[in-house]
Amino acid sequence: MKRIFGKLYVQVLIAVILGVIVGVLVPETGAALKPLGDAFIKLIKMLLAPVIFLTVVTGIAKMENMKELGRVGFRALIYFEVVSTLALVVGLVVVDVFKPGAGMNIDVATLDTSSLATYTTAVKHVSFMDFIMNIIPDTLVDAFAKGNVLQILLFSILLGVALAHVGPRGKLFVDTLDSLMQGMFRIVNMVMRLAPIGAFGAIAFTIGKYGFGSLFSLGKLMACVYLTCAVFVTFVLGSICRYSGFSLWKFLKFIKEELFTVLGTSSSESVLPQMIAKMEKAGVSKPVAGMIIPSGLTFNPDGQAIYYTIAAIFIAQATNTPLTLTDQLIVLAVLMFTSKGSAGVTGSGFIILAATLSSLGTIPVAGMVLLLGVDRFMSEARAITNTIGNGVGTMAIAKWVGALDTVKMHKALNGEVEEEDKSETVQSTADSAPIIVATSSSKFSHKKTSQP
């Protein structure tokens, strides 16, 4: 019994249940617990920049073939675009079949749009070119200070490539960064022990503030989002898993601690460092895991994509806004591009949706008021789907480019190496061990360092 309750995911699950109970029985107290969840998320975000930087730089610096890096990036972008577009299509089909907004007959003129000011005022800052330019930081310090994932990733890749070209002269610096990375993952381990407290506070706040009673009228919308996410994970991601040679169910069990943490915090960023380490443990080479997991937050937001299409069409249905098939396809086409700019933007979901509706001009932006009350309850589904999709995508891309050790993967997914790592939730790959890849001819082999 002690061994069961000692597992982090069990503690998080218990914390979520207790948070629901507190939110229902004493809603004022639950609403006041918001700082617990916020503090945990801030601790994780504090670690994101150094973990991404150190993982990517050390991984790339030890690569022998730089040409493969570009090949990985190109194939990853293809995968991200195809899969996130499938998520948009699945969301469009489900919302058209179940029509959650039909019959609400909302008069747009009667809606109070003052609560949308925070989101609609930010729309002018979101455009495709702004997104592209935002990848390049004004200064290096600015990128790390703001924690912009794409800017940090860009600099990390450039530095890693530069150090790889320097060769033996940069070995001391790379070894220093690697040692620092080991320390950062130790800090991640310590912070993750606080995950149950963060999950408890976040869930108690959500239930205490919004309650259940006011949600019944929008329950069909929530059900559509959760149903669509489940369908997408089961059939789309499940098919990708089978094609890549592993079981979706085993993969979900493998990342169960991360999924329970995401459930409690409603943030896929809260487990980013752990997901990088878990992918390495499952046989993905370090540079591929370090590059794909962070970039997937922006370019592969499967849960967000599902939410965007369902929310946009729901508003049209609720406000009796007629949409032809052509109109819906235009919505889909616009979202294919606007959904990629959601990372690193405060209130990203609402901002991107507002930007999309404003650019279309057919669906009233004011209808977004209808989503404010239940948006927080749908964020869990989005975050969990994003996390699963990002993990599956990393495994699939690694298999595609020959950077996946299938023997190590099966051992990890079958739990055969669990005992070796039971004392630590997250552990980085040791510098002295070469990254193992799928075949001996793989171009992702690393330079071996001499043993002490």
C-alpha cells in the first residue's frame, strides 16, 4: 500500500479528487486556492528555458552528421501540419454531426462583450508575419527572460551546430553544459514532488469559482470537445502508433504520471522537461527528443486545433449564423495557419480564436462570450491531447528518421526498465553513454567520449 501511494501519479490523482471535493463543498475556499496551482506552473516555467537550452545544445553538439538535423526538422514540420490538420477536420466533423450550439438562439446584440477586452485587444498583435518575426529574439537575454520557447530553441540549435563544428576545442564547454543539465533535471525531480499540491489548488479553484450548476446549458459543447479528443487519440494517434510499431495503450501507461499532472494543472508545459526525458528513456535520440518536444508545443497543438474548430462552429450555431460548406472549409483553412501561433501568447486559445473570427468576418466575435464560463473545463482535454499528440509525434518522427532504438522502446513501454529508475521520475541520459539508435547504420549516432 505504501508503495502504491508513493507513486507520483497516484498522489496527483488523489489531489485532483480532493480538489473537486473542496471546490464543491466550500467553493469560496476552493477559489482562494488558485495561488497553489499558479505557483507550481511558475516553478515549471522557470525551468523550461534552461532545460530546453541545455538538452538541445548538448544533444546537437555531439551529433556526427549535421545534415540529418535539417532532415529531421523538415520531416517534423510535415508531420505536424498533417496531423494538426487532421485534428481540425475531426473537430469540424463532430461539431457538424452533434450541433451543440443548435437551438440556443443567442442574439449577439444582447451579449456583454466587456469580458472579451483582454483577448480582442491582443488580436492586432497576432499575424503570420508577426509569428515568424517573433521566432527571432531581439536579444538573447530577452528570449530567456520571456521564456519564449521558439526563440530559445532557435538559439539552442544554432549554438549546438556551432559547437559541433568546433570539434574537440569545444568539448570542455559541452561537458560543462552537460553537467549543468544533470543538475537541472535534479531540480525538475524536486519540483515535480509538488505536483499534487499544484493539481489540488488548480482543480479546487476551477470548481470553486465556476461550479457545475451553471454548466449544464453548455454541457453538450464540453461533451463534444472531450468526445472529439477521445476519437482523435484513439483512431488517429492510435493508427500512428501502430504504424510506428508500438501500442497506444502501453504508451499512455508509460507517460501516465505526466498525464495526471497535466490533468491537474491543465497545462502541457507543466510536463515538458519530463516528456523530453521520457522520450529519451523510450529510445528516442537526445537531439531529436530535445528538438521535437518543445517545437511540438507550437506546431503540433492537436488539442487546441480540435477546440478551435468546435468553438468557431459552435458560436455560429448558437447565434444562428448560416455557414455553407465553403464557409466551413475557409474556417478550416485559416485555422491551419493561425493555430500554429498559439505558443508563448498569454490567453493563446482565445486570442487565436478571436484573430481567426475577426479575419473571417462571418462568425461574430462577440459570441466568444458564450465560451468564457466553460473554457477552463475544456482546457484539460486540450492539454492532455496536446501532450499525448506531442509524445506520439516524437516517437513517430524518430522512427521515420531512424533515430529510435526499438529494443529500448519496447523495454520501456513494457515496464522492463521501471525498476532501474524507480528512485527518480526524470533522469537525463549520461554523457558517457552514446545515444542508441534503431540500426547500426543510423546517421544519428553520437561521438563517444572517453571513459574516466
